[in-house]
Amino acid sequence: MLLSMFCMEKLAAQENTNGTDSLNSTRFWTVNGTLAGATVASHGSLYFIWYKNEQLESFHFFNDCSNWLQMDKVGHGFTAYHLNRISSDMYRWSGVHSGKSTLIGFGFSMTYLGILELMDGFSSGWGFSGCDILANFCGSTLYSGQELLFKRQFVLPKFSFSRSPYAAYRPEVLGSTYLEELLKDYNGQTYWLSFSPFGFSEKTSFLDWLCLSIGYGSDQQLVGNSSSYAYMENGEIKTFHASRQWLFSLDIDLSRIPVKRDWLKKALKQLNVLKIPFPTLTISPSTQAFHWLYF
């Protein structure tokens, strides 16, 4: 699902330079075409990554609410938030009023991810998940709610990834290439909520860009529906025990850095999806660790 976001980032970096909410029909239909093309291209790519080896079945449901320590659900919420953000920016660029563009973005986000859920519903390896739909709704609501109520984003979902050693044990599930691992290996993914303690005040501060960040991840998670996994290595059985990880760190809201060049502002806004490496405390049920630099 991360792939879909990067397909749309370039046009989302544009801004409405009309100075009004007057609709520019050329831009409006350009946005419609771009979103439609990106949807087809990204869903096609995801088909080859996720679904090509799965058999088609009649439509069915699947309760996966407890799988993968809910990492996939957090990923759904993260993706829904940013699909809403990107598509809303694109429609705002075309001249659609900010409130309407936010609601259109909400609809696009839910529709885009709903199509993926329908694909799951016909796949033998998965099924239509109500929990996924709920996670999508929560992510889109986080963006739309802040935008409609406050006209700014106080809480920013962010992402970081570093390759884990566990994909090598189950490459058919966790990925065999960097791109596949980025999408499939939850052990290497961390999802963050970053917020500025100064951003809730009406007064501006030179530290508005500084954020506190709370992260969520998993470790040694090789099977979705089980907390342990046994692997035979060199004649010995190696057992992995899955655990949740909570992370506490600092971050930077790149959109609030005071820069004057317009192109740099746009670039920083699009990079704001990524968590900036900082010293981080990680806590799991069995261990606590401090990292001088964590990404």
C-alpha cells in the first residue's frame, strides 16, 4: 500500500496558485486522470506482489483482527491518512474548496483501500476484513478531522523501515527483495505518531518543528496467526517468539521548518511522511533498549 502513495506524491506537491477557490477544470480533470491512473498502476503492481500466486475463490470474509500483532491494521490507518492527505492536496490544487477537497480525499482514500479489500475477499489466502475497513476509516478520519476542525495537522502519522534478519527465514511471506520486505516484513517497519508540544498553542514558537514521537512495531513476528515460529537450522530447532515494541523518540515536522524557497517547502512537505532518525527508547515485554540513532 505504500507504493500507491509514492505514485501520487509529485502532483500532490503542487499548490493552488489561483489565489481563490475558483475551480480550474483542466487541473481538475488532470487530477481525476492522475488518481485513476495511479490507482490502476499501483493495484496492478500489488497484484503481482501479493495476489498472483493465490487462487481465486468466491467472495468470503476473514477475521484477522488478532493477526500480526495488529501491525497490518496500523499500516492500513497510516496509508489511509496519507492517501487522504495527498488526494486532498491534489484537488485543492485544482481549485476545489479546502473543505470539499478534504471530503473528496476521504472518499478516495476509503474507495482505493476498499478495492484492495475486495481483492482480498476473492483471494484464497485472505478474505474481506471488517477490521481493515475500520483501520482505514480511523486513518482517514485522523486527517479529515484535523483538517476540517483545525485547518492544520497536529498529529502526524510517520513511517520508518530498516531490514530485519527475519525475512530470510520466510522469504515467501516476508519478502525476498528490499521492496517486498518494505511492504511485507512487519519486523522492519515502525509506525509513529509525531506531535509538537508547541503546536497546540495559538502562539508561534521557533520550536514548532520539534516533535515528540511514539512508535509501534513488532519483533520476531514470522507468522500472522501465531506468537511463535520454529525453524530448523543446521540440525537444530530455532524458535522465534513474537512481541510488541513501543518506541519513544523525537522527530521533526518538516512542514514547519521556516524555509523561504517554495520548491524546498514542497519537497519537505512530501518527505514529512518519514520519521527522522533520533535517539530512541524501545520497550517490549521482555527487553528495554536505548538507541543513539534509530530509524
